[in-house]
Amino acid sequence: MLFAGTGHLTFARKEFQAQVPPWVPLDPDLVVLASGVVELTVGAALVITWRQPARALVGVATALLFVAVFPGNVAQYTEGRDAFGLDTDRARLVRLFFQPVLIVWALWATRASVLWRRRAEVSA
């Protein structure tokens, strides 16, 4: 997350702009910069949180970030925009299947299921 966030703000700005759907009513560069700040924040939170439930909350935030950027990945595929070496429809399509993996990874790695179990126990 820290690497990706840094890329948003520096060396990969143009590549990330290719993922901003045209229907987003904001300047693509602004979207890339803002999402880079969010990624850096989430990345830093992943580094500094070790105790539950704070770590689980960061995991949920990370998963939500992966959900939020998914429309950009879909737009990149449907509009045939090249970025990050994804220069074929097949490559862009295959990438779409990795987004759910990232979402599950964020929840698993931070043991976010602990939050749901605790909520279920409290409400029972």
C-alpha cells in the first residue's frame, strides 16, 4: 500500500490516471493524488497497528479501498486503456479477478473476521 500510494503521487501518476473512469466528475489527476494519500494512510495504519480490534478495522478499510477502486479497473478493461503493462483485453480482464483476492487478503491478513465474530457474540 505504501509503494502504491507513493506511485500515485510520483512515478506512476499517469498510469493511475488511466484507471479513472471518465464518468467520475473530478479531474483524474486530483483523483489519483487523493487516492494516493488514502493508500499511504492505510499503508501506514497497516504498519503501525498490531492490536485487535484496531488492526481488523484497518483491514476492513483496506478491503473497502480495494472495493472502491474496482470500478476503475473495470473501466480500464471496458475502455481498453493501457496502463501498468496491461495492454491487451485479456490482461486487463485477468486483472479483474485479482481484485477479490486482494479484498479477501486484506480481511484475512488483519483477522478482520474477529470483528464480525465479536459483533455476533454481543448481539446474541
